[in-house]
Amino acid sequence: MVKAVFFDLDDTLLWDQKSVKEAFVATCEAASEKYDLHVGEFEEAVRKEARELYSSYDTYAFTQMIGINPFEGLWGDFNDDHDEFRKMAEIVPAYRNEAWTRGLKALGIDDPEFGLELAERFPAERRKKPFIYEESFQVLDELKGKYKLLLLTNGSPELQNTKLEITPELVPYFDRIVISGAFGCGKPDASIFEHALEIMDLDKDEVLMVGDNLMTDILGASRVGIKSVWINREDKERTEVHPTYEIRHLAELFPILASLED
């Protein structure tokens, strides 16, 4: 019988992709007021430069293990208590400036000062745009009190906590919050799921893991024998990783939970 539901955070409850997209649009629109550039083209150029730069740093393997993407690097400060996070904190100011300045250059604009301005604007825009899926609260309201709830998220403790601070309504629903950067490794590593089971005093058969990412949430859950629910809002194709259940809307959790009550 299922006693608890473990939720991923980004793009499961929080609509992080939309927040990042809107922050890019706002920042790129500010750039288009100064220079005659195409907003979408500029956004793509900055994203491309950010990905390339991000993967070139010594910290890349660590960010992959913890689960921190290039666009989080464009607004996170990483003032966390770990040597690799301290390295990231040193790198990110130059990384941001470089990503935006190179993005401008890709469109034929050589203006490092303006690149710096945009690099500072993006984090402010991202903080102003915390989006949560409409159904998140409805579903959590239904579950709270009936099931133990745990939030299991990859990322930097400071950055993930910032996301939760700007969406404070989410935190009270959860009995425990586990952040990969504080634990020491991220999903899909089996140890973070085992840790979550341990702190909740639960057996793997008593838990349902809900997440949007096959390669982290679903793969990790399967490694420890936890039943998984893949929230596939965008009709993505399956990989070789197979969830126990697949849904397109969080409310579809209820019939699944009802079927597991027997």
C-alpha cells in the first residue's frame, strides 16, 4: 500500500522552463530596444553560447552529477558549502557576462558593457517570474494529510531554496525536502532515493515517485524498486527507461493511487 508520494520540483510542480523562457524573452526584448535584433534569434544565440561555455568548465562533471543546467548557471549564485559550489560561485559572473556578450557577437554586435548589463538583468527577470502549474496546488491539497509528501529535487541548495522562497505556498505541503547538492549526489543515483526512504521511514513498496524526467526521476526510482509516474505533458517519446505509469496531468495521479490502495 502506498503511504507516500515523492515529487520532483522543476517542470513537475514548478514550471521552470516557462520561467526561464519568460526571463529570456524579457531580457532579449530589452536588448532589442537598444539594437535592431530579432528577439528569438538572440535568445537562441545566448542559449547556444551558454551551453558551450558551461560544458567547458572544470565544474561540468559536478553539475551533471548534481543536476544543474546551463540556464540555472545564468541566475544562480551557488553560495553553498562545498568546494565545487565555491568554484562555481567564482566562475558564474564571468560565465554570465561571456554568454550574453558572445550571444550579441553572434548577431554582429560587439558591446561587452551591454553584455554585462544583460547578464545582470536576466537573474532579476527570472526571480520575478515564478510559474507553478495550475494543477499543482489542487493535487497537493488532495494529497496532504492522506499521504506523506517529500520533495526530491536536483540542484544547488541555495538555488532550489530560492525557487521555493519565491513560491512560498509550496513548502508547507512537504514533510521533508531533499536537495541533491546538499545530499552529495543527484537523481538518478540510487543513494539519494535510498536516503529519502530512510528519512521518511518507508519501504520502497510504500512510495510513488512523480517526475517529468525519464533519465533522472524515473530511472532513479526504478533502480531502487520504487513505482514511478512520468508526467509527460508535452507528449515526449519514451526512451529505454520505462515508468510504471505515464500521465499528462497531475490529477491523473488519483486513479493510480486509488488502484494501489488494495
